[in-house]
Amino acid sequence: MSTSTESGAAEALEVWIDQDLCTGDGICVQYAPEVFELDIDGLAYVKGDDDELRTEPGACVPVPLTLLQDVADSAKDCPGDCIHVRRAHDRVEVYGPDAE
């Protein structure tokens, strides 16, 4: 009778960074170095479970459930408001500057 999202079941989330707004502060890397990394250009990028940076504009990676709180905190504390966490199935932002 209850839906999976309302019963607390985990939803697949993905994260991406808008490099045009990134300040290179590195707060995200401090929170979740498994997901974020600063590149040689001084900007933060997401990286996949293969440890490779996704440098294409709008590139996203899944948010590991064990790191969800760290990724959410990085989106909340990012001075550039450039980290976007959204549901994978409908792309609705749940953390970040466009969160509902």
C-alpha cells in the first residue's frame, strides 16, 4: 500500500557539478573524496566508481547510498551552489540550488 519512496526505501540518485559556477573551494572533496575531485584546472568534477573524472559538461555519476549524507552536505555547503543531486528516474533535484 505504501510507495517505495515514502516507505524509506532507497531511491537511485545521481550527482553532477556545474563547472561554470564552481569556485574550486574543494569542500565537496573534503566531504566525499570518493565522488568528487579537483582537476588540474582547479575545478571540482564528479568521478565514477572506476575513479575516472567525468569532465563532460553535465556529466553525472550515481550517488552511493553509503555516501548520500556526505554528498548532500557538500551540495548544501558549496559556496558556488554548483552541486546538483537529483533522482535518477525523473531527474528532479533533491539537493542543490534547484531542489524543490
